[in-house]
Amino acid sequence: MRFAANTTLMVQGTTSDAGKSVLVAGLCRVLVRRGLAVAPFKPQNMALNSAVTSDGGEIGRAQAVQAKACYLDPHSDMNPVLLKPNSDIGAQVIIHGRALTDMDAVAFHDYKKTAMTAVLQSHGRLQQQYQAVVVEGAGSPAEINLRTNDIANMGFAEQVDCPVVIIADIDRGGVFAHLVGTLDLLSESEQDRVIGFVINRFRGDIALLQSGLHWLERRTGKPVLGVLPYLQGFHLEAEDAIDSSQEIDFDSDTVLFKIIVPVLPRISNHTDFDSLRLHPQVDLQFIGPDQTIPAADLIILPGSKSVRRDLQWLLDQGWQQAINKHLRYGGKLIGICAGFQMLGETIADPLGIESEAGQSVALALLPFNTVIEAEKQLRRVSGELSLDASAVVGYEIHAGNSTGPALSRPLAQLECGADGAISTDNNIIGTYIHGLFDQSAACQSILSWAGLSAPQAVDHGARQEHEINRLADAIEQHLDLDQMFSALTGGCVND
């Protein structure tokens, strides 16, 4: 198959979490190293982890990380359609960075014909600005029940006539069945645009895999473009699934500072906790439904896409009693975004923005009230923490507006005004700032407030940059990039 003059390469996967996001990030960095102006792109994303863009929009956090791999500021064109689930059958639909409406799955399936226009507009703008666009698919292209009006995988690839690489995760098992089955379920024209396979997260001696690779190439007629090794301790922000792995030296005599976070049914922006999860002095645990709530030094209530429903879940799971006991024994408590709203007295949603219209009694730990409003607050913020004037940088994504006496003792003074609250006994803080722990000084300040003696400085940004380069190094070493990039005709990709 001959592609049109093309600057776009697409990565699709056999399953969710096959490695699409990380492969796109790595390929972006490789192409930048080779002197190209590159942008990431994901036509449609479904995730509750989002980022605020340079144009004041909202996109998936994976695309924000991929933009960093390109040394770019994230822009809403990099993820023109974002779905944020607020129930098992419905989601908020965000187009070009702005919330449009809520739709159930059936309504959105029909709406995809309209959404494709937004997708192609964004892709066209990126093509005009950059020499190469590296695209991430969503889920699997072999979901036959979702193929009609598809905008996320082969439907998009067919529209723009771009080559496709399919990646599969061998660490999960069944990699050959995944790849062969995925290819077999594609149409003939879709099969033709697949230029090869990448196998991800391989452990062991590659010689033991060679016979399987030869069989796969004979069976499908497609080349294996490379096998990426399992990278021990590798971390990039998760697109949606919670990563609970930690790098803890259990042989150390260090007594770790224990933090627990409830896994709300609609937990959002749980990447807020990556810096803590990777901190050498911290043992962070996500506590799921029906799990015993353990003793801890610090409890953090996270963000939520459906705050009143998740508040009810929290109450049903016994967290109010656990929090009250925790505070009686001198523990500290933080609420972030929706978690902050839960700390107040009431949460009202008169317009039914996040769930059914109504009002809920909150935890009543701080004297303020919250009203969910139609206009979502989307902004990047910077300023100083009131605790010790440490610099803080982050972003806000929320529909709630909070007012009351508690806000007269703000956690932070930002360029856009005061944020959050500190309780009069200094044991509770709340904030709308996401990314609160990503700046080393702010993280140290909060951990010190919470009771950790002499918290270490950890540079989350430097760690992220190191991981992107580590990924790009592995891609350059283990993939046949000349063959992969040969389908790109928009610019030189040679070393």
C-alpha cells in the first residue's frame, strides 16, 4: 500500500495499557533528537486524569507528557475529544478543550460522526505547524462493536491515510494471539496500512523469543519492528489506571511516613500522588472499596468527577469515622479539589452538572460550602504556600465554587488570588491545586507540616525528563526505526 505524502505515524494497541502512550512519548523524543519539529496527537481519549493547556483547555495527561517529550507546551489540539466518565454509561464530552455536554454511550456513538470533524480540524492544524505528528490510538482497533463511526483508531487512520504500528504487551501473556487476532479482525484496507508490530515489556533472553517472532512474521506477513525490554522501575504518568507500585527499600532502617488515599469510584487526577508514591521516605497506599482503612500519618482525599456520589461512597465505606479517629489521634488530613469540597459543610449541585440535582451534607470539618456551577474553572496557577512561603505551581480543574469563613485562612496565595484553607488547629488543609506535590519545595513544605521529619527534596520534573530519555534510548536501541520511519515523508528522520 502506498500512503499519501505523509507526516503522520499512528500507534495502536492490542489492548488498553499495551504501551501506546509510552511508545508515542518515546518516539516523539527520538524524532526531536533527529531534528524534527514533532507534536503528539490522540483523536479521542477517555480518562479522568487531565491537564490544563496553554490555550486554557483540557486534555488527557498522557498527551501533556508526550508534549513534554517534544519540548512543547500542551495544546488542546493534541487531544481534541476527551471523555470524562461520570457514571458507568455516561461521560462529560470535551471538544477542543471545552466541556460540551454529558452524553450516554449510545448518544456519543452517534455523535462521533460530528466529533470526527473536530478531530480532523485539530490534526490538520498540527500538520501545518509540525514536520511530524505521532498519534496514539485508544483501547484496541479490534473492538468490533465500536468500529462504526470510529474516530479513535482505524477510522481516523483511514481518514488521514496514515501508517499504523501495533504494539502488544508480552508481560501480560498471550502476545501472539493478541497480535494475530487483532490483525485478523481488521478490514483488508486497515490490514494494509499496518507497517509492523512492536512487542513491549519483554523480560529474559531474546533468543528464546526468536522462533515466535519468525512465526509471527510468516503468519501475518508483517515485520516485527522490535522488542522493547521491561524497564525496571520505569515510571511515566498513567493515562487512567492507578499505578500503585513503589520503589521502597525494605532493607532500610528508615521508618517510612505512611499516607493513605481512598480510591473513589470516580477518582480524578490521581497523578497528583505520583511524586509522593516515588518519594523515598513515603509509603503511599491506595485504599479500595471494602478494604480495611489502616492507621496512617496522613490521609489525602483526592479529586473526583462526581463529588456528591463519591462523597456518599466515602460515607458508606466508613471513611468519616476513620477520619475522625485519625484526627483525634493527631493525624493530618488534606483534601484536593473535590476532596477539598468534601471537607466543607455542604455540596450543592442545583443544575445537576455532575449528577442528579440536589445538595449533600459533607464532612463538616471546615466551615464553608460549595456550589457546583456550569462554568468549569480551567487555569494554571503559581504562587506561595501560606505555611512557609514555599513556591507552588499547579493547575485547577473544577466546577465547584467554595465560600465561607474557612477560606479566610488560605493555604496558598496565588497570582489569581487566595486558594484553599487551613483549619484553625492546623491539622487540616484543603486546596483546588492539582500537582501540589510536583514542586520539590512545596512537597517538602506539606510533608513537614504533616509531620515528616526532615523531608528530602525530590525533583519530580527531572525524574520525568530522565524517564523520557531512558525510554527514547531503549527505543533507539531495540526498534528498527529506519523501517518504521520510512513511511514518513514529511521530513528527514535519519540520524
